[in-house]
Amino acid sequence: MSITVDGKEIPTTATGFLENVEDWSQAAARVIADEEQVELSERHWDLINHLRDEFINNAGNQPNTRTLVKAMAKVWDDKSVNAKTLYDLFPGDPSKQGGRIAGLPESRRKGGY
């Protein structure tokens, strides 16, 4: 499978994750988001950038939704942020769907905390 970004084919896995993190760009994120029917806002980009930063600069860390809630509450300086807030942005799961749009590999986490 693949996506087409600016005329270039970028390989993806059967579940839609980029095969190579280095192939990601904001244009690629927009293509994936369009396929997922997610319209990217500033808050979407905040979460995407946080996921990428954690993965690239923290030894491949892929935070779960509970951890993302805490991080985004700090980023947005909004104590009312909860899981629903993030699911409103990424209905397919903030950590998984957000990670796919962020160009990260599929998380192998089993779930839970």
C-alpha cells in the first residue's frame, strides 16, 4: 500500500502507517488525515507534534491517551482537557490515529495504563 504526496508514492503498511518515519511531512499528514476524514486544526497539530517529539527525541516513546491528556492539558494550559477532548480530535484513538497521521510506526502496546 502507499499514499501519494506531491506526486511521490510513499509506502505504508496494510493498516495505513508509514513504513519509514523519515517519509513524513506536513503534506503527508494532510493526505493521511484526509483519508481518515480528520480536518486538522491547530490543536491537532499540537498533538501530532507532541507525538513526533516523544517518538523522535524520547527513544521511540509512544504515549497512551492518558499520558496525552496530561501533556495536552499543559500545552493548552487547560485543566479541563480529558480523554473526550482528544477523542473529539481523533475519533479513531488519539494515540493510534494521531500516531498514524504523525507518521509514526504502529504502536505494539496492548492497552491499559
